Amino acid sequence: MSPKKSALKWINALESVLIAKPSVNETARSKIAAFDLDGTLISTKSGRVFAKDENDWRWWDPNVPKRIDELYNEGYRIVIFSNQNGLNSDKKTKGFQFKIESILNQVSSPVLVMAAIQKDKYRKPMTGMWEWLEQNNGDVSIDKNQSFYVGDAAGRDDGWKPKYKKDHSCSDRKFADNVNIAFYTPEEFFLKEPKAKFQWRGFNAKQHMAAALPLYMPDSTPLVKENDGKNEMIICVGYPASGKSSFAKKHLIPKGYVYINQDMLKTRNKCIVACQAALSEKKSVVIDNTNPERATRALYIKLAQNANVPIRCFYFGDDEELSQHNNYYRAIHKPEEKRDVLSSIAFRTFKSKLQEPSVSEGFEEVKKINFVFDGPDSQREAWQKWWH
């Protein structure tokens, strides 16, 4: 069945977000009633997890369209925020637009739709779509105390309700937390069911910050050996985005350590040559690569032993979630660094290869380096948000 004449107009305001605005001029409102789409407002008619086509949908509950109209009449602006990363062709995009028009033709009230189609700052739990809304809400400021978001990606575990499987993620709850508005699951909001237990899942930057970890352990030995007249080698070990480069640039390079990094030099052989040159000049060196395997570390250890130079290891730990968090933060929040979001393959590869460093390899000491965010308050607030 074809939808009625659309009450929406699709606009090209953001390259990576599909936006459908009501065709009627809507009065700006301070209260926002925001919803996820799939699994929240609608489910599949077929019972499949993913819709088979643009017609495979039904209301999540028969009461949904009536409730939307009630909220509008209560003074809320109605907004849908959805992640739609699978819309990677014109055919799929047009099918999604047809589907949205069909859905909203069954709602009397005007609804703004925003669908993030790439893994960038607009994808939930990141807040780019909400920020766009704030900037395009007329002259009216949004009252977050009276606004809310409803979504099914809420971090609930298997069996949170009899025969129900765990939620696929916690991204909707994280999105609301990032925005600082109230959050409800569809069951809580539409069916008035009690709140279910949940887990945030992933790296919780606020808890990490609250833990106030020391910069390094053990702290009975100094971080940098100074005034002893001897050079040394430091080999870093850690996930991509675990903080190795920032640490070296702040704590070691200013002390005269020669910085060797394979991302810059491109090949391991060039790193070896640069390391040999630095040692021959009696300079200290820091090897800033992931270095997960003993065999890789052994190449550098041998160079230091041949030069009669002591070797220490700075181990940045095995917290993949922390590193993934930093991966998204630095690529999306700090575009001036011109970093891409690394594929999860890079993290899985490191994890599969990791052999935890030990003094038995030839290290004088293995020092555990804890990630401590070191930036201005404006960046600290952003880092503490949920990034994936």
C-alpha cells in the first residue's frame, strides 16, 4: 500500500544524517519528547530482528500513535533519533524514506525525524543529532528537565523479563545520559512497567575519573631516570589509542628521549635503524608501538643489550574498552588531529597477539601506566561522555 501524500519534507542539512521535517510550520517548543525508532515505536510485522523490506513494520504497541498525539497536545515537540548505518545505497535510502512516510501518515501530529547513517559524531550515543536540534529549535531553548528520550537499547541482560533476550546494546540509555535528559524503555513508557535492571556496558569514563588512579605503578621507582648520566630504552606495550603517544610526548620526549614510532616511520626495519642510530649516539629511546608479542619486543631488547643499555617496559594495560573509547573520542571530538576511527579489527588483533610483558624478557622493570586524562575542563567533560 502506498503512503498518503507525505506530511514530511526531506532536507539536506547534514551530510551523514537523513532529516525529515514536518511540512507544516511548527511552533518552537521547549519540551522534547524524543524516541528511537526500531524496537521502540515500531517492530517488524514478520517477527524478524531486521525488517525484510520497507513494508515490514507494525506499531510496537497499538497505543503508540495515540500517545504521540497526546504528547504533542501536552506541548512537546516530537522527535525521532535513529541510527541507520545500513542505509548505504540509494535503494535502501528511498525504502527507508517510504517507510518513515508510511509510519508518520498514521500520526496526526508533526514529527521531526533524524537518522544517522554513518559512524560519526551524529551516531548515538554521540550527541551530534541533539546538538543540531538545539541549534534548530527556533528562538526557544530546550528545557532538559522536562524533556526525555525513549529507546530499547538500554543495557538490560538476558531474562530481564521472562523469555526476553538481552538488549543488543546500551546506546539509547547512554545517549540520554550524554544529553542529560530522562530515559525510559518502551516498556516503562508505553506499558507503565517497572524499571528493569541494566548494565551500562563498555568503558565508563566517569567511574574511571572518579577512581583517581596513580599515573604509574609501582611508584617506588621514578618514571624518568634523570641525572645518572646513562641512557636507556623504554618499550611501550598497549592497545591502539591506549595513550602511549600522548604519554611519551608529555613525559619522555621533553627529557631528551628519541621518539620512535612505526606509524611515522612506516616500517619496523626503519624503526630498528632509527633505534640503532640513537643508541650509538648514547641517547635514550622510547619505542612507541603496540608491541604485543615477545618476539617483536625481543628485536629491540637485543639492540639495547648489544649496546649495554638498560631496558624498561611501560605497559599501558589490556583495557580494550578504554582504548575503544579513546579511539572514538580522538577521531570525532578532536578533528584537528585528523585521525580516523580505527576498525575493531585492530583491537581484536592486538588482543589475540598480546603476551603480557615480564622482566624475564630482559626488562629491568615493567611499569604499569594508568590512563589519566590530562586536558582542559572543556575537553574533560567531553571525554567523560559515552562515545560508543
